[in-house]
Amino acid sequence: MLINFLKNYFLVSSDQPLGREEKTFQQSALRILLALTVCIFFISEIHSLFIPGELSFLSINSVYLCLLIGLLYFSKKYAKVTAVLFLLTLVTTSFLLLTLSDEFHAEKYALVSLYSLPLITRLLFSFRACLVAMAINVYPFFLMTSDSLNVGQSDLAPSFYFQLLTFVTLNIGLPLAVSRIIQTLESNASHMKVLYRKLNDNYAMYEEFFENTGTPSLLCDQRGKILKANQLARDLISDSKRKYLPDSTITDWLSPLGDTGRFFWQSNVAECTLKQKTNIHIEIRRAALTQHGHYVLHLQNTTQLRAIQQELESTQQTNSRLAHFDLLTLLPNHRHFCHQVNQRIDEQDSHLTGAMFIIRISHFKLLNKQYGKDSANKVILNFSKMLQKRLSEQAIIGRLRGVKFSCFVPLGQTYLIQKKLSTLIHSILPSQITVDGSRLNMDYHVGIAYYHTDGKTAEELLEHCEMALEYSTSIDRFSYYNHNLENKLIEEHKLGLKLSTAIKNKEISIWLQPQVTPNGQICSFEALARWQSNGKFIPPTSFIKIAEDLGLLPLLAENLVRELVVTLSQWQKEHIHTPIAFNLAGQELMNDGFFALLMTLIADNPWLTNMLELEITETSSVMTHPLIHKRLRSLSQYGYSIAIDDFGTGQASLGQLVDIPADILKIDRRFISPLPGDQRHIDIVKSTIQLAESLNMKVIAEGIETKEQANLLAALGCHTLQGYYFAKPSPLSDWTAKDNAKAKELRMVY
Ligand code: C2E
Ligand code: CA
Ligand code: CA
């Protein structure tokens, strides 16, 4: 403790403030000199107390002791002044001793004191002050050597040289040597100062750099204790509830995600969440600065990045779903279906068989039109669900465009004949689907191809199913692919192109087939379309179907009806009141434009109600559609006569006779040709006539080819007869030629 006190008092401890070395050094030297002098005077004071008769010395000593203690006391506060006073005391005392005292010891003491003056001055003041002190000492030297010179010539040299040696050594040599040391120390100190300043600058720069890395950064030790955190890091990890506290650890703020381990900050990259807000994600990246044993960690808020990543992933998933599946039914789309089937085919051994078929829901456009898109979509959805439920798990189902569904059914080793396969397919197709409480009758067309006789890949099989589908009719809804179909389709395609030009150029002509009363008089006509391509008549059954497929029926019907109306107008003027029946397949009636035309025609020409009849074919499946029924009711209300054509052949139930407001029932040729020999057919015709009568409908029998048939039908009560027996169809122009000459003959009838 005493040593520490002394060290502190004499300012010799090692942790002295930097930059004030010179002052400290001078103060320290002053205190040491004063303290030692005080000690000596104190000892001599004590000593003189024990020597009697030394009163004057005692009192002078006491004065000096007090003076020195006082200086020592004030040296702390007024160092410079004290130093000056100390030197003055030294000089004055020395000079007084030198000049006034005769005592040899006193003189020696004074001289030593004076000669040590430059050294003390150098310690307490500057080098210049030291030089002044050196110069002052020339006088005592001179005083001493002049004395020695006066003593005697023989002693001159040794005494003088002794004096000179003392003078030079103490007064010049020592102060200069000490000055040199002090100078070195001073230059070292200033060098240190420069280094210290540089270090300080570097530290400040580092601080600034750390604070402004632009990234939230932490400095932590191996155990995760945060030694430093820049403002961004503090803002990031602490929130309004919890303020950042220095000396906390990383685990106070962050929890690691995944299996990065307990010391997650030691790994290169770690994913974390904030402890307080687990929805905030933080990524920790460790900088490669570990030489100092600490970790510099850069933090990044990856919450948004993760959200974007997740969004991206879900978009990718959606895209992949879009690329592979139908969004409504979630069934594989065309491409994915083919992929799955091909995969299955590859897995199967070459002996296995299978069937591919495309199911098309019929009249879906009508459904859309009547119930709206949403309900129609529900139909598709319900249908796809039922299909999936009814087909075996082995089957692959896909949705092609629109209302076409594709199925691939592996049949194993058994080869199903067409009839069995049709029964199988039939059993999976729902005949009714309930949507929004109402039950809809469903119709399908199916195109079927066998694997592997009709195709070896999914794509090939699908193409052949499509071809077969093209050939499905309202009667044969299940159509099987065969090799001839391909050529037939190509031919049809060519014919379709020609037909479309023919319809646009109005090259389809009207022929009329007379309808007669039981006594053989022409009472009406049926208009039949005729098309001659390359000098050859194409049967209407063919080209009407092609026109229907190409959606050209409404245009064809419009052209024909307009032509008919022109003729009928002339007949009207000529008082030829023979009506003409016009065939409608259904597509025409579904067309808003054609329906409007019929309504306008009757509005403009009210007499048309008696002249233009509409024949609708029961076989056409569109005819079962409620919209057609609605339109037919309107047409009937406006006065048109409506005939149900080919009655008995179609799929329409008898009940639909009630829905369609028909006035005429046409018994199909199929029931007439077996007459009169076949009793069963006679009965059918008979009951049909009775049915018509009960419904207050007129009956026309068509396809009468013999006299017997004609007589029989007349006898059964048939009102109107039509067939080659009476007349074959002939061009309209035959009847209108020469100012309607032939038609005019008919006026006699009425
Ligand atoms: P359909 O409406 O049943 O017309 C009667 C068909 O029977 C006509 O055939 C006619 O020539 C034929 N026929 C009449 N009497 C006899 C007979 O005694 N024996 C035989 N073997 N056949 C007889 P066509 O003209 O070939 O017409 C076929 C079908 O084409 C028509 O059947 C009709 O469904 C359709 N069609 C004809 N013209 C048009 C039209 O302008 N529009 C529409 N949508 N369909 C038409
Ligand atoms: Ca007809
Ligand atoms: Ca017919």
C-alpha cells in the first residue's frame, strides 16, 4: 500500500495519462527532488538537536525545512512556480554559501549544488533554461579557479584541472547527456502519440463501418453473447415491447429453424424466426472473420422473400396443375391423359388389350344457353364425378376440350366384342344428372377404338376415337373405329369444303314431292334439298349431316326458305293455295337468326301460316331440348303448322308429343314398306293413326310405293299420302316454269 501510495505520489506508476508525459515527468522529478531534500534537511534537523551549541544552524535548518515542506506542498498545485522557487532557493543558498562561508565543506556543497543546477533545470524546465543555468555556472567556476590560482603557482595545474573536470562533467556533460535521453524519450512519446491517434482514428472508422454496413450486423462471442449490435440489427431484433439490451445473447432474440443445432450462429447460414414475432423470418450469415475468436453475423429479414418464394412455389404448382389437369374437374388434360395412358401401355405386356373411348355430351351448347354457364359447369363436374365412380380404378380418365371426356380401360387378356363393350360403356354413362334441383336427361356420343388393334399409342388411339365419334349418329351413338373411316373422313372433309361453297353460292336447289289426298289429288308438297356436285347428286342424308357438322344448316335453311317464300308469294297471288312443308333438323331452330327470320316472315306475310309447314325430325336429338320446344310453341302460336317427321323411328318418347305443339304426324317409310303383308306393321300404323286422331292431329303416310299400300292407308283413315307411287320429287322449277303453269293446275283442287 505504501509503495502504491509513493508510486502515485511521485507519479511513477505505469498507467499515467498519455499525452501529458512531459508535465508529469517534470512534476515527478520536482516532487522527488523536493522530497529527498526535505528528507535530508529533516535528518540533519534531528541530528542537530542532539549536538549542543548548534542553535544557529538548527534555526537556519528549520527555516529551510519549512520552506521545502511548503514547496513540496504547493508543488502539487503550482508546479512551475514551485520549481522556480526551488531553483532560486538552491542558487541563492549556494551563492550565499560560496561567497559568505569560509568553510571548505560548505563551499564544496555550494559548488556541487550549483553544478547540478543545469541538470535539475533540465529535469524541471526546458533545454534552453538548462543552457542558461550552465552559463550562470561560469561565474562560480571563475570564482573557484581564481581562488586556486591565487594560492600558489606550483598547485595551479592540478587544482585548476580538478575544478575544470568537475565543472565540465557536472555542469555540461551530465546535463547534455540527460538532455539527450530526454530528447529521445520525448520523440518516442510524440511518435507514440501519432500511433495512438492513428489507432483512435482506425477504431472510430471501424465503429462507423460496423454501424453503417447497410446490413443489420452483430458481433458475438462463441457462446452467442452479443458484444455489439449496429442500429439496424437493434431495430430488427428488438421491437416496441422488448428493447435491445446490451450483453444479451442471440438466443434471447432469435430461435433457429430446422436442425442447425444449438450454436446456430456458428454455422455459415442459419434460418431463424424472431422470438417475439415468429412470423418474422431472419437469415443469419456468418462473416468469415473469426481470427479474433468472435463472430460477425449479418442478419437479413427474409419474411418477404419467403412469402415471394412461397408464392412462386404455389404459382409453379398451379402452373403444373394447369399444364397437366383440367381446373374444373381436376381430371388429367389431353396431354397428361396421353402421358398416363402411354405409361400404362409401356408397363403392360404385349398380349394385353384395352379400349379407348371418347364420350361427348350431346347438345351441351343448348344446356349452356338454357341454364347458363355455371349450371352447365356443374353438369360437367357431376358427370366427371359419376364417371370416376363408375369406372374401375384401373381406368384412366381425362377431360379433352369442352364436353369431351377420354377413357382408357385396360381389358387384360379378355377381348370384349363390340356389343359387350358398348354395354359396359353404357352402364357407366348416367342417363340423368341433377343440377340445382332439376334432373336433366343426358345424351352422349361415343367414339371407340381398341388397343392395340386400332392404335399403339394414346395419341393414335385418341385420333381414331375422334374419327369414330365423327361417325356416331343420333341412332348409332356408339361408333367404333375401323380403317375405312379414315378414307371416308377425308372424303367427307373434301365434300364439306365443296358443300360450304355450294351453300354460300346458293347452289342447293329445292325439289318438291307432292302429297296427295286419299283420292289422289295433290294437296301439298314436301320441299327436299338437292345438291349436284360434279354432275352427281349427293344424297341429302349425307350433305345435310355434313352441313350440320359444319354448322351450315341455318344458312342453308335460310336460303331455301327465302326461295320458297318467293315462290309461295307468287302462288299466293296466283291463288295457288298448295302448302309446302319444309324440313328442319333442329340446328336451324336453335339459331337465333333463323328463328327470327321465321317470325319476321310470318309477321310480314300472315298468309304464310297456311302455306308454309315445318317438318321436324323426331330422330334429331336436339328436338328433345326444352329451348326447341319453347320455340316450336312460339311458331305454332304464330300460326305455323308443325309436322312430326319420321314418327316412330326416333328416340323421342310419346310423352314428348305433348311438349311439341304438332298438328301433323308423319308415319315413317319404315312402317309403310312392309305393308300390306305384315300384320304387326298394320297394327302399328293403325294405332299411330288412332293416337294422332286422339291428339287431334293430321296423319301423313310417307314412302308409299304401291297401290295396295295406298289403298290400305286410305282405308285406315290416313288423311294424306306421299310416296313414289304418287310422284317422285321433282325440281321446284318444274312447278313454277311457264308462269307457274303446272302449279296452276292445282288450283282446281280448292
Ligand atoms: P324425309 O324428310 O323423310 O324425306 C322423305 C324422303 O323419302 C325423301 O328422301 C324422299 O325422296 C324419300 N321418299 C319419298 N317417297 C318415297 C318412296 O316412295 N320410296 C322411297 N324409297 N323414298 C321415298 P330424300 O329427298 O333423299 O331426303 C332424305 C332426307 O333428307 C329427308 O328425309 C330429310 O330428313 C332430309 N332432307 C331433305 N331435304 C332437307 C332439307 O331441306 N332440310 C333438312 N333439314 N333436311 C332435309
Ligand atoms: Ca320430311
Ligand atoms: Ca320422313
